[in-house]
Amino acid sequence: GENVEQHPSTLSVQEGDSAVIKCTYSDSASNYFPWYKQELGKRPQLIIDIRSNVGEKKDQRIAVTLNKTAKHFSLHITETQPEDSAVYFCAASRGNTGKLIFGQGTTLQVKP
Amino acid sequence: EAGVTQSPTHLIKTRGQQATLRCSPISGHTSVYWYQQALGLGLQFLLWYDEGEERNRGNFPPRFSGRQFPNYSSELNVNALELEDSALYLCASSPTGLGGNSPLHFGNGTRLTVT
């Protein structure tokens, strides 16, 4: 069935270092891949998304890459800051189903 | 612009009771989505409503149901509550017709505790 695997489950980096979170999806028809950030006790918020016709997208310190052949996509955060500490979720969806399949989340801790 | 609002913030129920959760989407958004976020788990898709109709539902039993009103607000009903229904229930909205292939705007959620 539909599934999104996300790794690692926890990630600790020093401030200024880079962080990479990886996701693999099972449904080859998936064509939309958003990333959400959820700070403790707050709502998930979209930080970046990518569609299947694009291989890479950047927004300041955040970038996402997509490998459709491998059914794999990754989030890259450069120059991490303490305020980047949160749980990050990847997700995948296809067509007009209204359904996002979320990964299990990665808890990112940025140490000052 | 007001965001997605959900009520109540917290809800405590006893096993076997019914719970009703409410959601108001962003003005102009006609699609409403419900997700369950159990402790330590990712978000699980529950239901999608658009233009007053249920468009899709996730792998949840029929005791999870809901509806969307003419003003596009929505409610989620959970009947015959079980202990494992304890979770954060998140509502999200998006503009019409995009079926989730667009950024979702989430509310702050309703924390349901079943004792």
C-alpha cells in the first residue's frame, strides 16, 4: 500500500552545520511532495514543497531534491539555527485524492 | 487573514461516548481535511470534504464520520470512543479543487483524551 518512510527519526546538529532528512515513497504515481515543520505544541506549517516535474527547489537555507526513479526525496537545511529545532514531516500525494501520506517525522535538535 | 480555527482545544471523553470536533477553514477555502496525530506518530489522513461533499476517507472505521456545512466549516464526529482514539486531531484547508496537491493550512488541533 501507500507508504512514506522517513529517516532519521532524530537528528542532532551543531548550530551552523547542515541537516539532511530523507524520505522514500512507495506509490510511483505520487506527484506532490511537501515538507512540514511542527514546533512543540504548534500546528504543522509548510516550509517547502516540490512537484514531480522538478528535480530540485531552493528557498534561502532550505532545499528539497527529488529522485523520481529511486522514489526518494530529501530536505536539506544549511547554516542551521536553534530556531530550526522542531519535528519535520515529509509527505507525498498523487492526483486529486485529497490525501497526503506523511512520514513518521524527524526530530531535529540544533545545539547552540 | 484569519487562519484555520478549531474547537474545542481540549476534549476529555469516556470510552463509549461520542466526540464532536469543529473546524472553520480559511476564508475562500472550500476544501477541508482531517488528520489524526497520535502521540509519537505521523499524521494519518482521515477525511476530505470539498464543496459540501465527502471526497475521500482514510483507513479508519465508520465510527469516524463528519460533514461540511454550506459555509465550508466542518465537524468530525467520533462515535463509540475507544482509548486508542486519544490523539491530536488536526484540520486543514486549501482552495477548491486541488485535492491535497497544494499547501495545506493546518489549525492548532483538538486534543482528544479518552479515559
